[in-house]
Amino acid sequence: MKFSSFLRAEKHYIVPRRSRSIEKRSFSAVFLIFDCFFEAKRRPTNSEQFTTMKWLFLLTLPLAGAFVSHEHTRSLVKADDTPYGPGNPCPCSDESLCAPLKTNRFDDGKEFFIFHVPGYGEFNDEWRQYNWDRITSVSLWQFVDSDAEFYCYAKSLGVRIFVQASPERAAYATNNETAKLEWVDNVLSDVQGYFADGINMDTEDDIAPMNKTVQKGLTDMAVRAKSAFVENDLADVLVTFDVGWSPNADGRFYDYEGLAEASDFLVIMAYDMASYIWGACLATPNSPPAQVLQGLLQWMSVTTPDKLVLAVPWYGRSYECTEGTKVTDRYCPIAAAPWRDCNCTDADSGVIDYTAAYNSNLTKVKDDILQNTYYNNVVNGTGE
């Protein structure tokens, strides 16, 4: 398997976010990851070689499937439009769909895990354009009652639905048993109320490397959640945990071996990887291939491939280059923005969606070192 080709990052220059006066010229940089999906091969292996971790390469987008008609999904929900959410019964006409799924959608055991943020108004139906042919799991980042059709359609395909369950520091970093029990009760309530198939824990707090008590406290929360599911006849409900691009990245010194054991799988967040820019303040890819590969190799030393799922972004980061940068310059210097102990960060960068960048007709240039292509856009006037 050639990992030099498993990820394609693109660097683009677009309109800057802040206004400029009419006399000044400026441009900004955007880094994107697109053109392929990845999914970890979640099945036991007897080999420790890196090739045992396999990704399925798809030249499709999450918004590239056939449109799922309203007429079709209406048949999957109850006629009285039962809302989807806590305090309401199963919204599906076939109530068996609300039971936690016992097996993966596909026999190959591959996990195609996506994060879904329900929209509002005209955007509430974007999920109808997802390519549902391969999706196995959807993690909800907001709960919207109008998503009953979305929920019932996903479950009718055998797609698992996950809800967010990130414990506060006050619960896992202290001996406050009341706070711990309250968190578990809330998680259990969400799982039952949203008829979920799993939880996704996305705690990204920094923990000091020698603070074993807090590290174990965070792992204990995952253990408690799993135990609560078993005790409440929800043994099929999964526990997943989001981790940085590499172990201990961004000051997150966690008990990763314990978390891997307590979880069904770890989701490697191989995106927004420029949260700490330690060297020169330059526009940086949010998912550079060489760095992603480095992180994967490190994760392979922590746990087995069947416990790992790789997550890559479908959006770009836009950086405004400092005044005086020429359109022909290879690098895009950005203003210093100290954060914690580093010189600058991607926190001040903007976001550009996949469609806008992909449809750009600006000339692209390949950067062999960064394994990126990029384009420059000089902006005159207000920059709007």
C-alpha cells in the first residue's frame, strides 16, 4: 500500500476575511483535504504491520449520492409526525428501527463514520444528498426534532446513530462522585431519548503528562458509560472516543491504552492539525499527508488497527497572508497569534467549504514537499 498517495491536500488562495483599504493588495491561503474518503479496517488481525490498517478509497463526496426523496422517507415515520427526541416515543413507523443495532452494516467490518450537523430551513435536507451507499455510522452534533425522517431513514439502512457525550473536567478530574453519576445519567438519558446506537466522547482538554489521577479519571468515565449501558439492557450501544492526530498531541496526555480498551474504537482527528504552530507563522495544511502518516504509525504502537478509525476534513482553512506577501511567494506568512505556549495557531483562520474550493478555476501549482497543490488569489480593494 503506497501511503504517499493516500491523501491529497490542496492549498488555495481566496478572498481574505478582513477588509483592506482600496490601495492595499492582499491574499489569503486555504488548505483543503478532498477527493477521497478513508475508513479504518475494523477487524482483528494477527499482524502488527502497518498494512493491516486499510482504507477504502472512494472518489465520491458525502453530498454526491442520489437524492433521497421526501415521499420515500415519509413512509418511514409515523403518520402523526412524532417528534424525534427525549420524552417522545420511537418516531419510526417500524418501531424495531429504534433498537440499538447489533452488527455492522457490512460484513467486511469496515467503519465509515461521519459527523453530521443538522441544518435549519433550506439546509435541513442536505442529508438527503449524502452518498448512503457506504456510510455505517453517523455522529450527531446537534439534536433537531425535525430529524425524525433522517433518523428513520438511516436506521432503515442499518446505519448507527451516535450522540455526543463529552464529560466536563469537573466530573472526570475530581473526586466529585455526584458529578460523575450525573454525567452518566445524562448520557444514558440521551442514548435512550434519541434511540442512539452509541456515544462519541470528544473531550479535548489538556492534561499534564504526569497527572495520572486525572488521566485515569477520564478513562473511568468511558468505563462508567459502558457499564451503565450493560446494566440497562443496552449492551449493544457503542462507546467511541475522539483523539488527536497523534498520541499526546496538543497537550492531551491521556491514558490512551485504557481508553482504547474501554472504547469500541478511537476516532483519529487528522484535521485542524495546525492548532499548534511552533515554528515560523505560516499558512499550514490542516491535514498534511506526512504528518497524518506519522500519527498513524504512532497510534499503531498504542493499540491494534481494529480499534482505529481515521477522520479527515472536508473543508479548508483560510489564512490571510501578511502585508507585503507577493503572489509568487511560496509561503504565506500569517500574523502571530500566541496560544498557550506556541507562536501561532489556526484558531484565527477561516473556513471554506469543499464545493467552493473544488469549483475554483484559478491556476493550481503543485508543492511536492508538502504534497499539496495551491493557487494564489490577489485581492484589491475592500477584500470582500
